[in-house]
Amino acid sequence: MTRRYWNINLEEMMEGGVHFGHGTRKWNPRMSPYISAKCKGIHILNLTRTARFLSEACDLVFDAASRGKQFLIVGTKNKAADSVAWAAIRARCHYVNKKWLGGMLTNWSTTETRLHKFRDFEWNKRWGDSPVFRREMPR
């Protein structure tokens, strides 16, 4: 893996609030090397370490993309939904921006069969061959 220079600006990270962590009550002790302080019940993250690891993550993603790997971008918060969709479409990646379904990755075979059934149902519905379900029957 070759190291590249990524334009990661600590001031921009500070303005974006990247340094704010979770509350001091909700934390994992394994995160202690990355926490630099506590302020008003919130952990403050070490931005220099964050920038270093962000740079390494960018290197990994860049190398994987150059080898033709596919990515799944997930962002289910309402504020991030549009940005996630825009970035994924721009990068030609798959994305989830509404609701993450449990078992979507770990139980992929079941998820895939359900997706195929849904596609078949939509196709049949569009071309008039849809089966009538009990709930749709006229009374």
C-alpha cells in the first residue's frame, strides 16, 4: 500500500465538530488512547490521531477502488441521507440511506431472495399480471 497525501485540515475538522465524542457515561474503555480530554460530560477526541487514521483509511479505500472493489455507503441519519445518496451515485457505489434492515449483510441469502420476489412482484404489478392478495380482494 502506497502512502498518499490527503488534504486533511485540522481546523476544518475542529469547525465540523469531529472532535466531539460520546458522553462520558457511554464509552468503551478501549477508546481511551484516542480520547484527549473530558469537557462538560463529553469526551474530546485527539484530532491528530484521528487525522492520521483517516489518512490511512483513505489510502485503503483508494487502493481497493483501484483494484475494482465495490463499496457500500451507509448513512441512515435524516441529515446525512441526501449527502450519502449524492456521494454514492457520484462514486457509482451502492448505498443505504433510509433504514438499515437487520441481517442485510450477515443473512444476505434471505435478503437476496426477498429482493428477487419484490422485483418480480413489481414487474407483475406493472404489466397487469399481479396476483390478487386477500387484503386486496373487494368485499
